[in-house]
Amino acid sequence: MKRFFYFIITTVFLCTALLPINAKAETKAELYLGEKEMCLETVRIKETRILDNQTILFEMRGGNYYLNRLPVVCPGLKIAGGFSYSTSIAKLCKQDSIKLISRGSEPTSTTLLGEFVQFKGEGTIDKVERLLTDGLLKELVAEGAFQEAFSQKN
């Protein structure tokens, strides 16, 4: 009887130890995305990387990263190689326009920015860019991580 009691106690202990503390699996968005910002201070922007025709990665001074998912696809953004903007308030904000700059030429087409979403990546901008372009960005988009940024409130 004593042996049976120890067997039951051991079984219960092992089962509870193997149960996940958080039964709900975290989504990629919950793991990698943080606070949303309407604007970024331009003096804090250290570097930008164009990830695709709809997404720009911003590296901030101090090591934070932000993703900006444009409301619409901007054909040629990725191959243009850069963009310019002008602002009178020292902030780059949602709905501000950026102009595509093709290498060696004047600005061409214009598109609007979306919300800035904090990306919880660590390391160099090269490492973060590689993580996103190796499939994580597609997973975040498939989860609908950026849809809320474009929803229309009635």
C-alpha cells in the first residue's frame, strides 16, 4: 500500500511538472512585437533597412528596432535602395509620406508610412534583418500581426 501511495505521488508530481505553465502557446507576434508608436523622433533614427516592398526596419539609437508596414505595397521599394522624407516637427509619423530614391537618381514615387511597431530583436541590424527576411516577417504577416494597424474605425 505504501508503495502504491509513492507511485501515485510520483506520477502526480511528474505530470504537473510536465504541464506547461502557460497552456496557451505564444504567437510569433507576442514573442517578437512590442508597443506601437505613431511617430519616431528623427534624431534617434540610426539606420533603416528596406525588407520588402511593404516593410521598413528602423534601428534606433540605444538599440531598439521598429518595423513599419506600409498600408499598401509600394512597387519598387526594395530595388530602389532608399527613400527620403521631410518633416517640420523632427518626427517621422504614421501617414507621413516617403519618396523612393533609385540609386543615382532623383526621388520618384511617393508612399505613406504605417504605424511603427517595436521589434524585440537583439544584436546588430544585420542579424535582425536576416531573422526577419529568413521567414519571420512572412510568419508575422500570416498571423495578421499588422492588420490592426490598417483597420478603419467607424
